[in-house]
Amino acid sequence: MMLYPAMNKLTEHVPNRYMMVNVVARRARQIAEEAEKNEEHLTEKPVTMAINEVAEGKFEASTIDTEIEED
């Protein structure tokens, strides 16, 4: 299965694959939590939405907080 958008499009905004996984996973969790909190039905999976946000340039590597929060 191919990744869409392509990885080279994503790495324009986030420099490496390791950070990409962290960024997408963190944003996908945020999307899912917000949808659950607001009782919204998502038309796409949170991971797909997060990948598209990265491809659109909504995240730059310099603005990403990669620290894990403890509950």
C-alpha cells in the first residue's frame, strides 16, 4: 500500500521519518480526543487527517513539541 501524500512531500515539513511518526501519532491522538470530547463523528481516520495536515504544511519541525506528557 502506498502512502499518500508521498513521503517526500511530508519530509518537506518534518525532516525525518522517525520524527514524522511521532508527529503524526501525537496529532492523531489529539484529533481523536477532540472528536470524542465534542461527540463528533469523523469522516476520516485521525491518522489520515494528521498526515494530510503535515502535507499541507500546518506543522514545521521547529514548532513541534515531541515531549510526552504523563497523565
